[in-house]
Amino acid sequence: MRTGLLFLLVALFQGCSNRQVFYLSPLGNDAWSGRLASPNENHTNGPFRTLHRAQKATLNAQGPVTVLLRGGLYQVDRTIHFGHSNAAGRIKTVCWAAYKQEAPRLCGGQAIDAFQPITDENVRRRLCPSVRDRVLVCDLASQGITRYNDPPYRMSLYYRGERMQPARYPNQGWTHIGDVPQHGEKMFHPGDHKVIKFGLPAGRHYGRFSYDDDRPSQWQPADDIWMHGFWVWDWRDTYQKIRFIDTKRKLIYPAEPHHSYGYEKGQRYYYLNVLEELDTPGEWQLDATHHRLYFLPPDQIHPGDVLLSLLDENMIEADNASHLTLKNLTLECANAAAIRITGGEHNVIAGCTMRNFGSDTAVVISGGSHNRITGCTIHDVGGTALKLSGGDKRTLTRGDNLAEDNHIHRYGQMVYMFNTGIWLEGVGNAVRHNEIHDCPGSGIQYYGNDHLIEYNELYDLAHESGDVGGMNTGADYTDQGTTIRYNYIHHCHGRGEGGIRAIYLDLPGSNTTIYGNILYQVDIGVFFNSGRDNRVINNIFVECNPAIGIYLWPHTNYFQPNGPWRIVEKMHAVNYQAPPYSVKYPKLTAVSVR
């Protein structure tokens, strides 16, 4: 899968040679010159200690510059910026790379120590007797931590590199909505002393729903209990804070804003951040009001074992920078992006590992041209692993940005849906030779024009979703010209609403070439939800049911002004009946909309 990586790394090494070189080490000192890889005998000179000191040195350097990072942990407490020129108004190439075979780690988390047995009897009584003496508490305020993300799923606790589970019920799987008030029923908000009337689709409600079991009656009232659920559709999950639980009538009152589709009987969800449900090794609960973190560790805690993700900024940002290389670095444990490159050209992310990030996208390459991410590993991400875009949709100018030879897995761990391995947008970009697997939703979500998606292997997708695609697009008639070829998509089975379609062109995906792919043991091979001028040629389908599905959408309101997805407005926005669209996609001009 990574045949081109060796040649690229050799080229990068040559590109990083014959430069000014600075060294960075956890054993360094920012008062030193940074010109030595190790401290000298007298400890009067050696490498820098902090990332920002090394960045300052690159800004003042003349000509090409390389920063070599020794192995060890580097704390990131604010963004490392690379600007338009990379240094003091002078265009230059900049390379940040691991020193030899060492393993530098850039970390946005803070080690949490000083865990103690719980002595507060009020808290102990709330815990399950079988774990009461094993749950530990940490006073976060004593460690300078008093600000937290809201909702709590944006922040994570890691134990020896593994993401821990906020205390939840049920421990596995889901519970289900018992019932919802019927159309036009009145709803009473406890504490409001007012009545609100809802006019909603029959069987749905935006303000309350019932539950069937007695579990919540065992919980002490709290204002920091959340729910995660698929409230109506199997392709849309969200988190909802609980405003009030009426344990007598078995009613849940979600806090506003309510889920946009409402709540529907029988749909699945679970509760989280419930102290009384802290009963399984690896679970934790945050009491933000009193700055206490409760944790049931899987094993004995040693210093450095427990990290709390606190960095809410992107670790590395490059804004219209060019010729920036990041090579063989590990970035981990933060709530925003690991790397965000906006604009610029010929920037490269090579051989890096991005792991343990929150519900945002871990790596973003947005705009610019000839930027690439290659030979990287992205895993254990709460949201999308990689977002790649570039090019101009109105003029159909190509971006030629590239994602190649990457291993992407265990993403969408916090927000399951609309978070993919690779999210592709723009015009004329390529995704090839990537391995993508192990997620609750889709593998590749793509929009735009003239992309090339080839030689990728996708498997073990859609653990928790239905009506999704291994590769998925839709919602814009002018998204045309993409080729999907020589991909291997296998062993993917979704749940509900038709499961997973290996290649899914949702309404009104059109003018796409699907050629030479192997689709094996997936729910549906290729699926068109309407659309025109698509070609399925020389593909191999094995154990797909059916191999090809075509659905003709009967509702014309999608093609009316102000209709769902605003398809008509998107067509007019690019002037689809004039060049370059009329030249590049002549059949599109025959479509008449108001």
C-alpha cells in the first residue's frame, strides 16, 4: 500500500539537508543556542526545550531551516503558527522532523496525578458497593484545572494511551425511548410554571419523552447528566443534556436546544456522566461544579498514566504557508485539530501519527494546491480523521491536493455520524492507496468535482448506522466528473434503513464513473438515489444484495426553489448553463430548473 512512501521520504530528507538546523529536546534549555543535538559536557549549550522557542528560531533564521525533535514528550499549551512566509517576510522552506529514529510526542493533555480514595460518605453512598473502595477522586482545582468543555464529550480522559469511557448506562449497547407525547399535546416544564403547546409530526416531540426502566430512580438529581442517541434516524446522532428527570412519571426533559428532528418512540440512546453508573474499570465522571474527577482505573495508577485533554486550539496551524514539511512526528491528546493547513502550496505531512483527538476533525488541508498528506496514521479520533479540500468550484480550477498511503481507523468515536475517515471537497483532488476501517459510519464522504478516488481499501464500517455509504456523496447536482476506480470495499454491514451501500450516490449524485472496483460482503454494492449519467463498468460484486440498486426519487420539491438541500440555488450559484460548466458537463445544461 505504501510503495511510493520510501521515495518520498528520501526526497524529503534531501530537501531537509543543507540547511540551518536547530535541535529540540525535553532535556534542553531555551537559553541555549539550539545548535547541538545534546547538552555539552558543561551543560552550557545544547538543544532548545520548548516548541515555541524553536519556532521563534525558525522565524529569525536565514534561508531554509530544519528543526529536529529528539524523542520524548512535548507539552503543547497553545497553537504553533506558520504564516505566509514561514519566517520574517522571507519565503523559505521549513522542515520539522523527528531526529533519526527517535519518537517525539506533541501532547495537548495534562497529566492528572494525586488520585485519592473517596472519603466523602455522601459520594460513597452513590457508588455501586462492589466498586466503592476502588473508585478514586482527583481534585482538579489543586492542579490548576477549573475550565472544562461543555458538553463533556469534547474532552477526554486517557489511561496509558487509551480513551476512557465517561460513566454510562447501559454499559454496552443502548436503551430506547419508551414513548413520546402525541401531536398537539401540551407539555409542562418543571420549574417554569408555564405550559407550552407543540404542533409536531404525529409520534414526535421536541421537549420530552418517556423511558421504561427504573434505573434513573437510583440517581441523585444532577445538572450534568447527558444522553447520546439516534433520536429519529439511523444516520444522525447527537448529544443532549438532560434538564430534568421526572422519575415518578418516567419522563426525560432534554435541555434546549432540542434535537432538530425531535424524538421518536423506540429510538436508541444511552446516558453518560452519571456518577451512580461508574461501575466498570475505565469509566470516569466529571463533577464540574466542584472540580472533581472520579475514576475507576483498570489497574494501579503510576505517574503519567492519566492524561486529560485540555487543549482546545489546533496544535499546528499553517496559514498560506508553502514548502512546509512535518515528518515522523506524533501528535496526541487534544480537543481540536492536530494540524490545520489553510491555503499555500507544496506543504507535506509525511509519516506522522495523529491519535487521541476529540470530536473535531483531526487533520485539515483546506484550499491551496499540491499539498499532501502521505504515509500517516490517524486513529482514535472522536470526529472525522482527515478533511481534504482545494480548488475553485465556480471556475472548476483544480486543487491537486492529495491523501495517499495513509492508515485511518477508529474514528467517529464520539460523534458517530457525518464523521468519516476522509472528507473530500473542492475540485480535482485525489485520495488513493489509503486503508480505512473500524468506525460507526462512513469511510469516505466526498463533494465537488473531478476528484480521483482509487486503490483504497475500506472495511469494517457502519457499526452503528444505516443508510450510509462506504463512499458517499449527494445534495448537489453540479458535483460531477469524479472517478471511483480500483477500490476494494469489503465486510461492511450497517444496521437499519438499508444498512451500508459500498458506493452511495445520494440524491442527486450524477456523472460519476465507477470502474474496476471489488465489492465483497457489503449490504448493497452500488446505490443511486436518482441522479443521471452515472457509469458502472467492469466492477466485481461478491455477496452483495443487491449488487446495484437504483431508486427514482418521486418528490419534485427537491428541485424547486428553496427546496430541501437548496439544490436549485446551488446550480444557479455556479451558473451551470454557462462556461465552464456548459463545456465540461454539457448534459447538465439540459436540466431546467426555475
